[in-house]
Amino acid sequence: MSSTDTPAGKRSTVRTLLRLWPYVRPVRTRLITAAVVAVVASCTGLVFPLVLKWMVDGPVADRDPAGVWLGALLLLLLGVAEALLFGLRRLLVARPLAGVEAAMRADLYRHLQRLPVAFHDRWASGQLLSRGTTDLMLLRMFLAFPLTFLLVNGATIVVGMIILLGQDFTLGLVLLAPVVPMVIALAYYEGRYSAVARRAQDQVGDLTTVVEESVLGIRIIKGFGRHRSQARAFRELSHTLRGTELAKARILAAIYAVIMALPEAAIGAALVLGTVRVADGDLSAGTLVAFLSTALALRWPVESIGFLLAMSQESATATERYFEVMDAVPEDAAPEDAAPKDSAPKITEPAGSGGSSPAPDGPATGTGGLHFDGVEFRYPDAPPDSPATLDRIDLHVRHGETMALVGATGSGKTTLTALVPRLHEVTGGRITLDGEDITAMDREHLRTLVAVAFEEPTLFSATVGENVLMGAEETAGDTELRRALDVAQADFAHALPQGTGTQVGEQGLSLSGGQRQRLALARAVVGRPRFLVLDDPLSALDVHTEALVEAALRRVLADTTALIVAHRPSTVLLADRVALLSGGRVAAVGTHQQLLRDNAEYAWLMSGADTGPGAAPDQIPADRPAEEAAR
């Protein structure tokens, strides 16, 4: 995701930036003090022309060297005071604004951990990364510079114009003439610049995504020789971003042309008019020098307005992008957290079976174990008219029982396992653990009861021990670590250069696929969970290691209630019973041998080679016994 639903040109810049107030409020005293100091420093610079007027009309006209030296000393003292005041302002804002940026980044990271998996499925990681880095850097720069100097320069311009009008009202009106056209021009370009700035920041996020994916997928890129196509994709995105940045530059150039040309023209007109009046004796030379010095001193505050407004627009866009993520509803506040509607358990008819199959479980007579009661699920971004991913799942995994989930690709096995730890929320029915509805349980507590090992193992840039012990309480130590590694047949960890203290590298890519999968399995069993959910945990193991892991897993499964996604008969044999999923529904439940004997689809899934490549259950001859199809 890289765009916002609110057009940038229609949102209020001020209202958007005001959302930063909760972060700025704790340091408001120092920021206000810094702003006051900066205003005083800037106004100090406006005293220079007044000293010059006194020197020209006084000591210089009277040829008084002592007066000239006194004026020079005053100018030196004013310059030192101005420099010290601006330095003090910098000291006042540096530490608190670094704290504001750190607090916002910490809140963003913490919020990302609380957001549901569905959110992360929709958002590109590069977009999230750019919000936590580039956007927050822009906001810190805004609070440090544009926010302060919009106030400082505004105050300086007002004070300066009062001084100019006080020195000579007619010349002051000449310098005020460009104000109206400048305001009109700035209002015209503001919306255009805001839209382009938003587009550029989104494109930075897209570019970050490409870089991140290229780094993480470097083995695939090199293995398939795709470095040229990746470089081409990066170059195209870079070219697009370059075009957007050039569009920003063109708008800025137009802004600068207006805010620099009009004041310069006004100063030129005032110089001509003032010179004529000095020649006519209507104006003193000192007054003209002071007037022009004041006008020139106001050039930077006026000319910087365009730059400051541009930075403010980019900061408003960065704020908008930041709060797009922060406004996303976290898991523990999601509407789905309300108790789901009660639905009567339904008996699912066998689907896709080539022979008689035992009917799936109806409502459990007991409440122990893991119970799916009329569970339905549809992904949030699925089309409204599409069929549900899971439809009326009624299944009971008894206390202490291991059940295998078997089904064709896309039948909903992984989705069903993700509902147990509430990585996704059910859209109908309910799931209970030992009789307690999981939606009524605190997520943190729920996930201490349920351990998960995914088919694609994910390891972090940490040590082997730290990766494994993520699945246990903080008090877990070497004893639990050794036991988990033994169960997962991951003794290779002890032979690594620093043993279990060895850093495995980003994504664990320094290890083989089988080693990563065994460490992920160790992480799942290290905490001795009451409920264990395994998504094809042995798919990357060779047959000999698989046999050893299965033997060790049997001891673990004897003490827990487990749900295992299985694709191979060897994994299915770990289970007490098997549930066959077909088209998002439970088609049959029984033992491995029962389903081999009575269900043609199950027999085909376990050993479908006899039916030929690409065959499906409905391609098995109806008069062919299921036992023969399974051989």
C-alpha cells in the first residue's frame, strides 16, 4: 500500500501538523523558549540599520572619529549578541527534538507489533520502513527549523515593516505593494506542491521496498541470473522518483521566482524614489541608508518563506503518512474483538470423496481440547461475491490428542491453523481452548498457551539460543534450550563456531533450510505449550532426519494437544486422527487407515502418482477401490 484515501490537496496542513502536539507537548517549554530567543536574535539584526542611520547622520556627517568608533563597537556587540542567541536556540531544541523523534519511532514500532497480520499482508515493508526513517527525519527537521522560523520570520517581517513605515511611510507602502500578489501565488502553488510531495514520499517507500527485497532475495536473483531485470526495475522506479523530484523543483522554482522577484522590484523602486527624495532634500541620507538596510535585512525572512512553506508541506505529508499507520486499529482494539455471533454447529457433508467417509465431528460432547464450532473465515480484502476461505468448520481435537490436517493446496489448512493463535480473526462461529472462547482471552495469554511453527521458518539476526528461547518464558535457560534442540534434532547448533551463541544472520540465511526448520520447531516446543500448532514442520528435512525428529516429537505430542498440517504419510502417522479439508470445509475425519480405505480424495492426496501427473480425485475411476488408488 502506498497511497492515501485523502487527496493531499484537500487536507488542512495546519490541522494535520497539529496531530504532532501530543509528542511536542512534553518539550513545549523549551521550544517556546527557543522561539522567543530566536525572535529576539532576529530582531536584534533590525537594530543594525538604526545604528547605521545614527552614524551616517551623526558622526559621519560631523566627521567625528570617536562617534564612528563607538558605532562600530555597537555593531560588533550586536553581531556577537545575535550569534550567541541563535546558538542558544540551537542548544535548546537539539536534545528535546531528538527525544520527540525517538518517541515517535518507538511508538510506531510498538504499534506495528500490535497490528493484525492482515494489515502487514496489505502493506509493503518498504512503505513502513520509510515512515519510520525518512518521514520521521522530515518531522524532526520541521520542528527544529521551519516551525520555529515561520514564527521568527513572521515576527521579524512585522517588526521590520513597522520600522520601515516609521522611518518613511511612503517608501514603506512601496515595499508593502508585493504582499497581495505573493499571498495569491503561494496559495496557488501550495496545493500543487503538497500533491507532488506526497507522491514523491510514496515513491521513496516503493523504492525502499525494491531495495529490501533485492537484498533479502539476493540468492534468488543470482541463482536465476535476474540481476539485470532487478536493476532495470530499480532504475525505472528511480527514474520515476527523479521525475517527481524535478516536478517539485519546478514548483519551488516558480515559488522562488515570485517571492524573490516581487520584493526585489519593490526594493529597486524604493531605492529610486528614495534617491530622488534625498536629492530634493525631502529625505536625509541616513534615513535612506537605514531604510534600505532594513529592507535588505528583511530579504532573507521574506525569501525563506517559500522554502519554509515547502518544508511544512512535506512535513504535513510525512505526518499524514505516519498517522496512516498509527490510526490502523491494533489487535487488542479491533472491532472483531467483540464476541462473535453465536452460530449453531453444523454437520458438514463429505465433499469430494470417492466413497463412503465418516462424517466430520459434530458438536463435541466434552469441552476439553481444541474445538472449532461453525467456524467461518473470509479475508478482509476478498471480493464480496467470492466464496469464504473457510466455511462452517466443525472440528474437535480432544485433550491430549494430535490431529493432522490434510488437504489439497488452497483448501484452507494454513488459514485454519492461523486462527488458533488469532493471527486472523474468525468471521463466524467460534474457537475454544479447553472450553474457553479464544476471543474472550487476552492475546498475550492466548499465545503463551499456543505455540506455532510455520512452514516457512523465520529466524532473526540473533544467536541460535535467543531464536529458540523466543518460544519460552524469560526465565527459561540452558536446560530448556538443550531439551528443545534435542526434540528438533538440532544438535548441529552445538557444533557451530560459538555453539548456541552463534549469530545466525538475517533471516537465518547462513543456515540450510532444514536447519532453519528444525530451529523453528525447537522454538515451538521449548515452552512445553498446552496447544501446539505445526504447519508442515518437517517439509525441509531429509528422510533420515525426519524419522529422528518424528521419534522425538512423539514424546512431546504425548503431553500436548496438537494440530499438524501434513502433506506426507510419515507426518500423518504422528497423529491420532486426520481431518480432510476440501474447498474450505471438513470433508472427512478419521484415522489414517480409515480414510485410506474409505475416502478416494484422501487416498489420492497421500499417494496420487498412480493416477498420472495433474490428476484430481474426480479423475480416479469410480469403480477403482480406494485401497488400490492409495497404493
